[in-house]
Amino acid sequence: MTVPPGRRERKKAATRQKIADAALRLFLERGYDAVGIREVAAEADVAVTTLFSHFASKEALVFEQDENFEQRLTRAVTGRTPHEPLIPALRREIHALVRHCTADGAAPIWHMIDTSPALRGYEKSMRLRHAESLAAAVAADPGLSLSTTACRAIAAFVIDAFALARAADEPEAAVDEIFRMIEAAWDVATLSERA
């Protein structure tokens, strides 16, 4: 049973969301590079120090779901039923994440990210971190006995599947196409580990 968040946690979450919403609104209206941190704080009606207590950088304001994204990926590994295969669980989560990131209204955000060197760089470092967390979750699974290299490769493929699919003309079909290749790589990796 999960314990509902207390008043303080709810207030922190509301403040964080208010800051992220204000930042995104300003970035989309005026352009990412044209908006400063002080302007975001003023728009959200918080102090700059409050903004930085919720977000480590200006780039992080755009990727405010970063931590949730990473947790969802690792939970796809750690939260699956005892005999549920890994790759279908990851495919299901990537499908859900891609649907979320390609929903109506997301295109202007991704255009902003794709046209900003700072945001592209941040996204790349974020994907590397997500791949490391996912690889660690796969490596820690007692039902899987893969080499560190195999865990890291599968994790990198899964993270790249998200990035490729969300940019594809048909994101859902792209996830399925990419995961057929990931399943083939997984079969090879698990076969070589059993040999």
C-alpha cells in the first residue's frame, strides 16, 4: 500500500509544477534562449533560490518529467511479475512514454528542444543517465544473468528506441519495429550467456 504524500510534499510538488508550467509557457512564447531564469521565477511568483531548489538548471525546466521518466523505466524492470519477460515489459513502457511525448501539443516543445543546442545536449546527457539506471536495474535482476556489457547495450537500445520513435512519422509503428531488433539482440545476448 502506498502512503499518500503529506501536505508539505504536495505543496512542493505544486510549486515545482507551477515553475515548470511558467517556464514552458515563456519558452514557447518567446524562445528558449530569450528567457532568463529571473523571468521564469518572476512569472511563477517564486524566488530564484526557490526555482533552483526544484530545478538544477535552466535546461532542467524543459525536462521536468526527467525523474519520472527514469523511474518508470526502472520500474518496468523491477515491477514486473516473476515470470514476465523483460523485453515485452520494456516495450510496453516505451509505448506509453512515446504516446505521452507525441500527444497533441507536444510538437512545439520537441521543436524547441531539437533547435536548441543547449537542450539537445541536456537531452543527450539525460539519455545516458537513463541508460545507466536502466542497465543497473537489468543487472540487479536476480532472474537475469547477463554481462555488464549486455545489460548496458540493451539499456542503450531501449533508450534510443524512445528517441527514435518519438521523432518518427508513425511513432507506435516505430516502437514495434525497433523492439523487433531489440528482441533479436536480447535473444542473442541471453543465448550466449547460457552457452
